[in-house]
Amino acid sequence: QFLALRQFFLYSTTKVPIILYCLHLAVGDAWNNIFFGYQGVLQGAYAITLLYALLWSTFFAFLRVNANAALFMLPTIGWVTVATTLNWSIFLLNRK
């Protein structure tokens, strides 16, 4: 992500990827607070689904600017895939 951040200051075409990157960080932090802090399983499921969409959007936006920066997103996408599955599973298995 440093590669994309560096290019943010060099080229105007990198503003959208960096904004998406910052949004995914904010939504990820919100998901942690919602799911773990407030124990809002359904609200957390919505938040992490938004996070998942933002991650893929960021990946494809980075891909247009710098393929290496996009590839560095894949581990995060991987763990959020698992976390999204777990979050929705917890909700679906415990709903009344």
C-alpha cells in the first residue's frame, strides 16, 4: 500500500484507490467495534459485508495503478473472507 500511497502524491489517477483504501480501514475498525465491542452480530455482518466489497473495490482500483500494491491486498481479502463467513454463520445459527 506504500507503493500506491507514494503514487497518490505523484499522479492524480491514484486518488480513488487511496480513498477506497482509507474507507476500508475505517469500515474495518467499525466492524471490530460493532462485532466485538457491542456484540452486534447482525450489524457486524452488514459492516463486514461492506468491508469485503470495499476490499475488492480497492484491489481492482490498485490493480489499475500498481499490480504489486493490489497483490498485497490479497492476504487481507483472504482473512476477511473467513471472518465474513464466520460472522454470517454465527448470525444464522443463533437467530431466533
